[in-house]
Amino acid sequence: MEELTLVQRIAIWALPLIFAVTVHEAAHGWVADKLGDDTARRLGRITLNPLPHIDPIGTLLVPILMLTFTGFLIGWAKPVPVAVRRLRSPKRDMAIVAAAGPGVNLLMAFLWSLILLLAHNLVHTAQVVAIPLLLMAVAGVFVNLVLMAINLLPVPPLDGGRVLNGFLPAGLSQLYMKIEPYGLFILIALLITGVVGAILGPIVVGTVQLLPGSAQVLGILPVLFP
């Protein structure tokens, strides 16, 4: 395949990213609602409509800048508010609510891999449709697995930090959650030093290999990067 233009890259990555961050946040809200906190439902955040979830910086500006200058993108949506005290079992249920986001990203990666197989079967009969769909499906697999892996890092306020906190005894839990205000700085430091890449790379590639169409994903992925 020829190298993609910036416009083509945006067209391929936009839909997978928007769905990845939108459904991620909607899943948090849906599970919280089932466990006793209806905050997200009252605010209209349990929806697949991306508009209530879009963060102008995290969903639009940062991904476009990243794609322009790095060839790769990641982003985020507005966090769904959860009133922890309204949950039936606050500590346990908050861990379940947190796990819902990465869990649904894994599910979406699986669904995108099925779309990839469908598009792969259409390459010889409907190439004009199949090739863009192939690239979009690979982007969907990749962005969902990266988002899942990043969020599973045990650094509050990331989802992984909240999941881990659900298993800690009360005293250790209080101590652990004191690092939450510094979580973003910790994550940035881990990104700059390459620690995140070293951890997430094997997780993402290993998960890809468990999905249908893994060979096609790994074969097509280099096309999405300059």
C-alpha cells in the first residue's frame, strides 16, 4: 500500500478513537448505574452518542496533533462522574466500575477484529470499500488495546489504580490513594522514560495474537505509521 496522507490517517483513526473513548466512559456510567449510582444516567452520559463525552482537548486537539507529528494517536473523553458513596458497596463496586472501561475496550478490539476478517474477505471483490475498512479495523483493534493497557496501569486515578485499590485493606488503601493527585505526573514520567512502552508493548502485541485475524492486524499495522 502507498503511504497514507494526513487526511487519510485522520479519516481512518477518527471513528475508532471516538468509539473507543466514548464507549469506555459510557461503560463506567452504565455499571455505576447498575450498582446504585445514577449520576451518569441523570447527566445523560450513558449513551453511545459521542457528543456528551467529547473533551475538546483530549478527544480532538491532542489526537490531531499526535497524528500530525507522530503518526500515532491516543486520546480521552470527559470522565463520567461517579458518586462513590451512592454505590452499594463503595470500595468493591468502584473497582468494578473502573474495570468496566478497559473491559469494554477489549470487547471492542475483538469486534474490530471480526470486522477486519470480513473486510479481508472482500478485498478481491470490493477493494474500494474493503481496504479503508481493513485499515480502520486495524486502527480500532490497536487503539482499543492501547487504551485498555494504559488504563490498567496501577496508578490512580487510572482505572487500574482503582481496581487495585478495591483489593487493598483499609489502611493500605488510604495510603495508596494519597498518590492520586500526583498520578498524572507519574504517568508522564513513565511515558518519558519509556517504562510505559516497555510494559504496554508486550501486552498489546500479546493480546492481538489472541484475537481473530491477528496475522492480518500485525501485517497491516505498519501501514498506519509513517
